[in-house]
Amino acid sequence: MSISPRAPQRACSAIRIVVVDDEDTFRIALAENLRDDGHPVEECRDPLAVGRLEDADVVVTDYEMDTMTGLAFADLVHAARPGIEVVLVTAHYSQDLAAALAERPFVRLHHKPVDYDALHDQVHGGAAFRP
């Protein structure tokens, strides 16, 4: 899956974002688009290698990754930083995933194929509702 780079569409606040995905093409393109909009962005290929999240406002992660699912990673993020929002990107929606998300109000779902502008709005919505 990929998203295509686009011209910056709006000036943004400095919401700090961590993008975690083992698919290089998607991770790099998403991070580039977010940086073009003025966000400080860190990228990580492996959720187990993500460093400290003290400076992050939002985490964007894929659901399907080699070392763990994005949902398991979201649980780890929430345990470390309960106020952080996680945007989970997936093409694998199911009733089981819907039930799991219902128990995790800190996770926002974004379906593939990725609409960058909608994902960008979710990133901003997540940061706006942080305590």
C-alpha cells in the first residue's frame, strides 16, 4: 500500500507525530506529507524499536506488522502514555477488530486505501481531544 506525496495543503500546528509501519514506502510517504504540513515527525519501522514517546502527541501505526499488530502496539503506547491518541491504519476490518476498538477509546481507525486529508484530519482530531 502506498500514498502519493502531495503539495502542502495547509499550515499546521506543531503536533508531534510518530509514524510506525514496517512497510517503508507507506511510512516514508506519510511522514513526508506530514512534515510538508509542518509537523515534527519521527519514523520507526519496528514497533518494538520505538523510543520514548514523551515528546509525541499522536502515533500513527499500521495494523499488520511483522513483529506485532498495531492494536498490540497501541496497548503498549497507552500503557506508557495514557493521554496519547493512536491512529490505526488498516485494510483488515472485521467484527473482532470492531469489538477490540470499542474497548480502546484512545484508538482511532483509518481504513485503507489511505485518504491523506482524512488521515490528517484524524491526526488533528486526536491531538485536539488529548487531556
